[in-house]
Amino acid sequence: MTTFGGLAPMIFETSRQARFMIPMAISPGFGILFATSITLVTVPCLYLMAEDVSRVIRLLPSTSHEPTVTHSPGLG
């Protein structure tokens, strides 16, 4: 965030001399803002979604088809 703050004066500069430097300041400035938003918002949301999915999977009934053992009354 401080890097974007440091690049902001160059990004919003209107002089003719700074025209060629503005694109070079926009790339890292907005790239850092994008990376920060991904790191602070999207990644934790993905972890929460993965946790919810794992909870749902654990709550589903087991689908294993193990044979059941039955006792016949004559074998005692």
C-alpha cells in the first residue's frame, strides 16, 4: 500500500515531461494493489470455502459397501 502511495504522485502527474514515466508507474502501482487484494481477500476466502467443502464431505453418509455379517439361527 505504501508503494502505491509513493507512486501515486507520478501516476497522477500531468506534466508533459512525466508522460513517458506514467505507464512505468502504473504497472507496479496497480500490480501491488491487485496482489494485495488477492492476498488479503481472495486467499482467505478460498481457505474458508475449502473448509466448508471438507465439512460437507465429512457429513455425507459413507458409501462403502461392506458385506454385513448375519448370524443364522441354526449355527448357534
